[in-house]
Amino acid sequence: MTILYGIPNCDTVKKARIWLEQQGIDYRFHDFRKDGLEAQQVQQWLDSLGWETLVNKRSTSWKALDEDKRKNMDTESAKAAIIESPTLIKRPLLDTGNSLNVGFKADQYQQLFA
């Protein structure tokens, strides 16, 4: 089953949800804040995507980290930071069961589901 991870009030997540619904694609929405995150799941994402792809460096959550944490970020510290503040993840995160994708672009989603 396709799972879309994010937060409901994020504009990009809203666009992705609308696109999926318009295409008739069955998916489950997982709200980072309400539904939480498992450390094992975060580790799998980091292993697959790398922290540089998974972490949104333009987010307010990233900017709220102290400078030392940002400068010395690595996979382990990213995992801890994401578990503490899931909004660090670049949104939305789409898990099709075959691939993981961050962000939303209609043409990219079109290719994924072609």
C-alpha cells in the first residue's frame, strides 16, 4: 500500500494528496505529529535516501537547531533529530512500496504511477 507521510497543514502535502486523489490512487496518509514515527522506520529512510535528502534544510525545524548540530549533522544525529522533531523531514515523503520519494512534483508522481 502506498503511504504518504507528512503533516496535514503543509501546502506541498496538500498538493500531493489532491494529486493522488484526482488520479484515483489508493493511499494511506500518515501524520508525523499525530501518528508518530518509529526509530526503525526512520533508519530505513536514512539508509535508503541519506540524511542530506531526507532532512529539509529550509525548514523552520532545521533553522531552530543550534548551529553546532547543523554543522555536525550525520546519519546518527539526523535520526535522533528527526525522531525528536519529525517536521525536519522534507515533505511529503511518499512510500510506494517499491520506492521512496521526497517532495512533490506532479510530473515525478506521474512517472512513479505510470
